[in-house]
Amino acid sequence: MSTKDNKIITSDQLIRAYMLGMFPMSESRTNKKFFFVDPEFRAIIPIFNFHVSKSLLRLVKKKPFKISINKAFQDVIKSCATINRTETWINKEIESLFISLYKMKQAHSVECWQNNQLVGGIYGLAIGGVFFAESMFSSVPNGSKIALLNLVARLWKTGFKILDVQFLNDHLLQFGAHEISKNEFQTNLQEAIQLDVDILSFGGTDDDFSDCLSTFLQARMEMS
């Protein structure tokens, strides 16, 4: 895969870029080149202190979706690039690199299903105790929110320390996302990537996700 200056980037080199705090973006879906971004401020979502609104809490109790992990990674990343979007930074080259990372068990997706149809999801890259969330999508109301909440509960359960969401926006603010400086992010990043944790260290069935989410929400209540 080629960057904007025509350098060929492999999957291993992409992982190294993330470990240095950089991530790829393209100018459009159809542009074959991409470039690396290293922003002065980085948006993160606190894992344990993830903000769950009362309305979202009521919704998850109704269990509107079945949840899975890595069941439809390629469909999730394609949907993130195409569903409800007129444009995206996820070009086909970035998509292909992340599919390679998925096959290497480095990239992961959490999916929401309704009537056996994929209706929401989120994907990203896991390195040590850091999950770099790349994008999420929803084709029905709240599909992406519930995918994100289930991802957060799993990250908490498996010992992750950082959930990176790159840039702050109004949508992410509702979950408690905030910015930290590049220097602070780098310090935390270099510590967290050394951790020996595994997002796949417990089951990935809908029942497993339900138990994990219940435990996560109960732990939060006990700390409040």
C-alpha cells in the first residue's frame, strides 16, 4: 500500500506507526494514497468512566441486538466507509491493510445484529493495552452506541488502559471523550502498549457480551 509520497507501507509498518502515535487517513474513498496524522491533541474515551446516559442504559436492558466480535470484520469496515456517509477517510487501501491486520489478529470488530442482519459495529486496532478505535457505523438507531458500549465493557474486562478515538467531536463528547496533549498521550501510550492483555481472552458469544456488560455496569454502580 502506498502513502501520499509513494512509499510502500506493510501491515507491520502500520502497527509501528500506531505505536509511535500516528494513524493513517486518506482524502477520500476513491483516492488511492493516504497520509499519516500525528495531532497535537488526542481524543480518548475513559474506559471505566465511560458515560452511559439513562436512555442508553434503558435501551441496553431491553437487549435490542445480538452482539459478536470479529464475526463480520470486513463488512464492518466497509460499512464504516459507506453507510450514511457522502465521503470518508477510509480508502480501499486502508481498508485492505486493516483486513490484513484482522487476519493477523491485531484488528477487531464488535458487531450488532438484528434479525440476523448487521446493523451496527465498530472496528479498531489492539496493541498491548491500547485500543485504537477507528470508526463505527449504524444502519438503525443506536447500533453504533451499543457496539461502542459493549467494546468498552470488554476492554475493561480484559485490562485495557487506553481507548483512543483520535479526534474529538460532538458525538463522542456524550460518552465522556476528552482531549489530552500529544506529550501526555505519548507517555501513556508507551506504558500501555507494554501490557500483556488480550481482547479475545474470554468468550465472544452474545451471552458472554451480556454477562460482561452487566458486570461492567454493576462495577460502575458500586463505585458511584
